Amino acid sequence: MKIDTIYMFAAFGDLSQPHAGGGQNSARRLRETLTSMGINVKIFNRHWNHKSYNLFDSIYKYLFLIIDIFLWFCFLLLKKRKYSPVLFLSYTGKLLPFDFAVGVISKILGYKSIFYFKGGGGYSSYQNGSLLYRLLFKLTMKTFDEVMTEGKKTISLVSQTSHVHTFYLPNYIENDFTPPSLPTRKMDELNFIFFGRIDENKNILLIIDIFNLLCKKYSNIKLQLVGSGTEGYESMVHNRIQQSPYSQSITWTPKASHAEIKKILPYHHFFIFPSSERQEGHSNSLNEAMAWGLIPIVSNHNFLPELVEEKFLVADNYKAESYVSIISHIIDHHKILYYSEMMYNIVKENYTENIIKEKLSNEFNLFLKTNY
């Protein structure tokens, strides 16, 4: 007895184009992993643009949420049920009523279903939500037969609000991305990097401020930014770089492919990640940086502290001085190799595709025994 087909409902984006953001990236990666496990994956692509720039965008995305509910019903109506569960990926928050509708439709049509609770914003949405929101959250969790969570923090939330079975499914690194061993790096020049979406909530301006302060202490350092964003915020970042007295030591390149990132990371030592993104979950960029032995200096936000595991690498606030203090201590006490090995091993032992495949296989066997 094994899972035959999974009906996967997620925001994959335009599959003919590179992924736009971590959510699309992780959804596509999970689909490929499930396929490689011999599971027939049928996808339903959610219409959802997370950024609203004008009234038309808002009307467009909410209209398509309603249309998607009807199309989801049609999609499932004549499909096979036995050994073929629904896998629904969502971040809850403002989408919670939609999540509830998807779960109810799946159950009415006779499907067993799994809710994959993505991102880190769902926890705060529940804590700060109204009584009605909390009630709807509990009802939504109960409409599904299992809840997978991207972070350990949300496991406790789901367990407290419902009796549904939970399973920890973190983001992970593809087998062809991970280096076979920790790269050897030169120490005559220290290189810092941020790669990902150039966005206000990723605090790119703060990263430049951090680098400016570091340049006052160390002469042999460089910063590289890799990524793209909106025209308005990109302009702000460009101006901040131009204003820096150390602008000659800062490079900024557009969004890079996985293959290009693999070539870049071995030459860098630190990954600066002061994210305040509301839905920040198990960051793909953080995973990839740690996999190559970069030392992440992160904000105390959502899942980030639990991922790096070492409290010393977590800044308590969004002041440049806090990040500089952590980095300076590592450099001055010759701890770069120590923390680099630690980060490399965290990913190697927990967040690789092979490890996740084995855990998923065991979990699916349990799911089948419990639900079919």
C-alpha cells in the first residue's frame, strides 16, 4: 500500500518562468521531490499575487481566490480518491477563510487531506487575531486529516488549537546543490553577501549600514548584493550605495540562478539576513548559505533563531551596531571556521533532500495506515 496520487494545491507561479520568491520555489521543489519518490503529482496552481500595488491588483487577486474555490471543486470532482490525498500549501493570515473553504470542499468530496502550514506569519496572526479569527483557525485545522508545518513553532500552535496529527516538514536543499564537503576559504579578504528578494522587509538598507560600520574597523572586506526588487526600492538601495564612502567595495548583481549562486557562495564568509518579512519562514536563502558554510547573522524573527540554532548569531534588534558587534566578535576571536563548520553540519544533518525524502516516506506510510 502506497500513495498513488497527490493533488497538490499551491502557488507555483508561471512554471515557464523562474520562481518569484521563496514560496514558489519551495512549492516547486516539493513537487519535484514527491515526483522523484514515485508519486503521481497533479497540481492546481493558485492565482495569488502577494504584492498589491494598486486597487486593480487587489480586486484581481481576491476575485481569483473566489474563482479558484469553484475551479478546485471542478478539479477534484471526478478524480480518484483512494490512496490519493490532497496536499494544500498556505500561509493562513488573511487567506484563512479561503483555506477553510478549500479544506471543506476536499472533505465533502471524500478526500483525505494534508494542510502544509507554510511561513512564520501564521503564529503571530493567531496570537494577534480576533476571537472570530481564532475560531476559524481552529475549524480550518480540523477540516484536514493532517497538518505539516514548516517551523517547529507552529507545531505547538496547531497542537494547542486542535487534535489533528502534526508533522514537521522544513524547507530543504536539493541534492545537486549541496557541496560534498565544507569549502576551503581564503581569509586574507572577508566577503559578506545577501542574496534574495531586494525588498524593504529584507532590510537591505540596514545591511549597507552594517557594512559601512564594519569598513571602519576592517579594511579587507567586501559586500555583494544579489537580487532584484521593485523599481522604487531598488532606487533607494542604489542611492544608499552611492552615498557610502565604501561604495567601491559594494557590488550589486541581478537575481541569480541556483547554478550561479553555487559559484558565488564559496567565496563568501558571512550571510547578513536582518529580515522583518511578516511571513518569513524557513528561508531558502538562509538554507543555501548555511549549506555552503556561510555564517548567518540573522534577526530574532519567526523561525530564524531555531534554524541557526546558535543564539549568539541572532541580533536582538534592527540596529546596525548589534550586527557589527556579533560579526566583530567572530572575526576578532578567530571563530570563522568554527561557526562555518557548525552551519554546514546543521544543514547536512537536518535539511537535505535525502533526509526529507526518508522522513516523508515514513510519514506517508503512517498517513495511509491511519486514514485508509
